[in-house]
Amino acid sequence: MLSVLKMADAQKPKCIIVTGRTGAGKTTLARKLGERLWMPVISRDEIKEGYVNTFGVKHDELPPDTNRVVTELFFEVVNQYLAGQVSVVIEAAFQHQVWEPRMEKIVELASPWIVLCSVDDAVAARRHLERGLENPEREFYHGDRRVAHYRETGEVLSPASYEAPKFNVPTIEVATDRDYVPSVEEIVKQINEAATSTRV
């Protein structure tokens, strides 16, 4: 019976959840993991950008429930991939309370891993600001007023408080202040070795 359960579990797709506060380097890490793990990457922010693009008006001019609509669509897309036996890397800055009602379905459909990007508050705030300064169109698609505030006051806004997801699933915390610790190669190795052990 145990070997049958292991085989059933091994047939589940993997869902690598890359998350953390805004400015923690999630998108870059998710793409690196997707490339090395040979998995598609589903980004919540990229889905939102496509949604805003459709209407051709600023994010702030769309209905107030836009973020909720995009978030629900993100999870629908993720679940469709998993139900189709496609392993994925997914990336979003959601806090625990946003992941909580959706994790049960992800666990049902897949073998999840959480890769939690951890970074100093000041580094995260600076990265977020620099990203907006480098690409002024970000405000159009995301409604981020951090750049406008900086230009008006010269102040770097502190990042909002962040409650990391905490679930009973394999979790790797990755320091992203400079180089990744653990490294991308070490993260990939852990995920692949765990997947191999379930097939034994």
C-alpha cells in the first residue's frame, strides 16, 4: 500500500511557490528556477499587466475590485495547469491570509514547495523604488505611487508589513539581499532530490 501511495504522490505535478514581500526579488528568482527546473512560470503581476493592457487605461482608473479579479484569475490559471498534470513555478507577493484559502486546492492537486524570498526592509523599499524609476510605465499598470511620492518629497516609503505564508509543506527561505542564500543550484537540488525520493 505504501508503494502505491508513493507512486500516486510522485504522479502529482510540482507547484513551486515563490513568494515574499514586494522588492524581495521574487520574479527574477522564479524565472531562474523555471529555467533550471524546466517548468513554466506563472506570474500574478504579469497577468495583471495583461488585464490592464486590455482596457488601455491606468490601473487606478479601473474598478476598485481589479486586484481581486486578477488574483482569482491567477489561482484559476494555476489550478488549471496543475489539474492538467503540468508542474509550474508560480510567483506572487501575497501574504499568508491570501494564500490560506487557496492552499488546500493546491495541495490536493500538486506537491507544493514554498520558496520564501527574505530581504531587509530597506533593501526591499529601495529595490521597489528603483524599479519604478527605471520604468515609469509601472505606475500605469500597477498603480504604484512610490515613485511619485519620492519625486514630491525625496522620501523612500517604508514597505508595508508582510506576513509570510506558513503551511505544513516543504519551505526554503532564501536570503536575497545580495547573492541567493541558498543558491539557485542548491534550491533546485533540494526540490529534485525530494521528487526522486518519492518515486523510490
